[in-house]
Amino acid sequence: MDCIFCKIVEGEIPCNLVYQDELIMCFLDIYPFNEGHVLIIPKTHYLDTDEIPNETLLAMMSLSKKIVKIIKEKYSPDGYSIMQNGGEFNDIGHYHMHVFPRYKGDGFGWTIPDTNHKVSQGISNELREMLNF
């Protein structure tokens, strides 16, 4: 497999390792948005959230919580972001979460789309039914 993150897991490509266990790895992003920007990945190759075993997802989220605490202590940011892109928007092709400190005026932001997407009780009801609630 020609996956850069799998090669990092296998030790074929070096990284600035922050943490690893039998399920996950955490290392510094080589293109950090802000200092302290880390990536958390499963050691097994997955593309999307719905493919990953719950045990691995829980390990990733638990580590992200610890990383946030460290980011707050070390960098005193105004906030932080935890994000992940799936499907075609996962530019690496290996599931990964970004965790990074945020500061007012740092330029990172969420834009509101020009198009108005329908928001309705019908949509929430349909999604709730699909979740079997």
C-alpha cells in the first residue's frame, strides 16, 4: 500500500512522535496550522469513521482530550480545534484527526455557504429514525 501514514506506522518514514500504543499514533503535523498541531491516526489503515472499530475511535478521542489539556497548558490558546475530513475530502486517504491550538485572528475559520440548505424538523426526524431512536 502506498499510504504515507501506513509508512509512518511501519517506521519507513520518520515522524515527530508524540504518542503511540497498540491502536493509535500521534505525531506533529508537518504543515502545522499553529505550533502544537498534532495528528492522531489509527495504526490500521481506514478511510472513514464508520470503518473504524469503536475501541480505536475511543482511544483516539481519549487521546484528543489529553492533547487538548496539554495544548491549553503549554500554549495558553484562545481555543482549539479538533477536526477530521472524510471521503473525498480526506486528502491522505488514511483516517486522521487534527488537534491544534487556536488564537483570535489566526485566520482559520468556518465560512457560511452562499446557498441556503433546508433546515427542518422533517430532516431531523428522518435522521433520528435512521439512528433508530
